[in-house]
Amino acid sequence: MAAEATRRTGPGRRPGKVDTKGQILQAARAEFAAKGFDRTTIRAVATAAAVDPALIHHYYGTKEDLFVAAMELPFDPRVLVPLIIGSGIDGLGERVVRTFLGVWDAPDGRERILGLIRSAVTVDSAAAMARNFLDHVLLGPVAEAIGGDDARLRVTLAGSQLLGLALARYVLELEPLPSATTQEIVERVGPTLQRYLTS
């Protein structure tokens, strides 16, 4: 009887050395990739991970927190985006470029973002996660901040410019981009992004 009671598992923390946090993240990635951010629920992730929903809230907080954790980014976009757009439209292009390069040049930034990009171009589920992330956490808030009927298009064009810059500077290492200073790139790319974002 005692042995049977020991074998039973209820809600909450699992017995033994199970990587519960890892299982939650794996389940979350699958749910977000399959259903998108809006249609994914904490309860569905909990069911897929075979844990109590309260445990997800304990480890990760809100659905937004879980989403950011599942992306494994070296920064929290919910902190960076308000800082970038909080000072208004003037100089927005340069702030975006400077912040973008700062993330890539951080000690653990480049490796983790490269991993995400490589996954996104080779694995459908990773591409779906990246689309969800960009749509919900980055493009949406910036488009709302700059306003206008075509704000989403302008923000997406700016994003495509940044992805091209990252590919040339960090992946292909196409000189002289890797050797150029942050300031040099900001001065040249910033006005282009400013035009996209404010035209």
C-alpha cells in the first residue's frame, strides 16, 4: 500500500530527477509552433508537459514570459522595445541599429541568435516559432508605436534590412562589414531604417 502511494503522482512537482523545466519548454515550443501565440494556452502546455499549470506559472510566470523563455533569447524584448521606441520617432532608426548590433555583439548573443536563425531556415517548427515571436513581441509593438496605415509593412521592411545586415556581418562575414565599427554602421544604416519607419 505504501509502495503504491509512493508511485502515485499528483499535480505539482514531479518526483525524481526529471527535468521538468526542460519538458515545459519543449512542450511550449511545440504548442507555440503549432498554434501560434494567441491560441496557445498555459493549460495546453501543461497537458503536453504532463505537469500542473501552476508549476508553469511558478517557473515562468505569464504566457509572455514562457514564450520569451521558449525562444531562448539573450535579451528580453519586452524591456528593449519600449526603450527603443520610448524616445519618439526622431532618431529611431539609429537607436534600432545600435540596439540590434549591441545584442549581436554581446558575449552570448551572437551564438544563440545564430542558432535560432539556422533553426528557423531549416526546421518548420522553428520557423513558426520565429514568426510568432517577431509578430507578437517585436513587429506588433513597434508598428503600433509608429502608427500609420502601412506601419506593419514599414516595420517589416526595416526588419528585413537588419536581417540582411546580420547575415552579411555575422554569418557570411563579408568584409568590410565585420571590421566596421558600430558607429560607422549606425551612421550608414540608421537613416535607411529611419526612412522605412517614418515615411
